[in-house]
Amino acid sequence: MKYIIVNNKKVGIPKWKYENEKYLFELQKFLDKVTNIKDKKLQEGIIIQMLICDEVLTNASEKHFKQYYGDVNNK
């Protein structure tokens, strides 16, 4: 797993995400825009909430993928 640093915290990115150039591009665009927010507490809250949403969506996607295709890592 690779990591990005957001507000001095390491955030893990699953392999299938960090190999997706479009995902990384859009993530970088988001972070670039958020860094323009002058209120640091608001900036941090927005980043944290987006990362929570991203994690929930990732977990749900991976769960449904495993239900449909099985655990491809154990085959």
C-alpha cells in the first residue's frame, strides 16, 4: 500500500487506486483546490470528510467485488 500525506498524516491508498491515473489526477485536483481555503480548520474538515467518504465507497466497492467475483487474491 502506498501513502499520501494530508495535513501531516499518512493516508493509505490501495494498489488498484494508486495505479489508476484518473483517480490520482482527480484526487490531486481536489487537494489543490482545498489548499486554497484560508480557514485551516475548515480545510482540514473538508479533507477528512472527503477521505472518509472515499474509504466508505472503497470498502463497499471491494465488498461487492468480492461477493460477485470471489476473493481473487486467494485463487
